[in-house]
Amino acid sequence: PGSAQLPSVGSSGHVLGRCKPCAFFHTVGCGNGALCQFCHLCEAGEKQRRRKERLEIRRTARRVRQSLPVGQIKVSARPTA
């Protein structure tokens, strides 16, 4: 951590898209620096973009569920990781 390729501990999953953007890095600056558990490689606004995407997925799923007749909804168990 602390290099251009890995500016923070939380940046390690960035290449795979498995990171969580740091909310402070692009605004007021992150006080945790290289020890930050969040990604410093994500672009400004990435946190908000991902939030909007999740909300849209939920809205779409709700619309689909509401359009199905009662009894056709099948709930599958989530795979455990």
C-alpha cells in the first residue's frame, strides 16, 4: 500500500471490481491514507454511481415481481460463499 498501483489497502480489489470506493478521497481527502480500507483508485462519483445502479436493480426487480401473477414467484436460496 502507498504506491501508484496500490494507493490504499482497500484498492486491492479494484482490478476485479470488488472494491468499495472511498467517500472522502476525492472530496475532503482521506485521513487514513495507505491504511484506508476503501479504494482510492475509483473515479470521483463512483460511490454514487454504484448506489444508483443498485437502486435501479431493486426497482426493476420489484416491478417484475409485481407484474407476475400470485403463485408464480419462486424464491431461490442465495448461494453461500
